[in-house]
Amino acid sequence: MPTYRGRGLATRMLKRALSVLKDKYPVLRLYVMEGNDAESVYLNLGFIPGVLEIQSMYIPLNQ
């Protein structure tokens, strides 16, 4: 919600999650849509851009 943007809430939540997960997994991956508004948060927390993956999903018309 726009009201809560810029207050560091996402950063604090992600830091907490990362501190819990870092000792349990050798690699942490985060999949986001290109152009995600929070991309700068992820980069500031040490995530690096990976290979661009494109996956198309659809619901068939005839089921």
C-alpha cells in the first residue's frame, strides 16, 4: 500500500527472514517480475540479478 512505502518495512522483514534462513540454505533465490517496485530493496540486501527467465502460463479455453 502506498501509505506504507518508504518506511523500511520490507527491508526489515526481509532482513529478519534472511537471518533465519541463511544458516539453513547454502543459496537463497528470489524470483520477481521484471520491473518490480521493490527491486532496489533486494539489490540493497545483497541479491544480484540472475538469468532472465520467461515463463508463459495460461488457462486453456477448452477444458
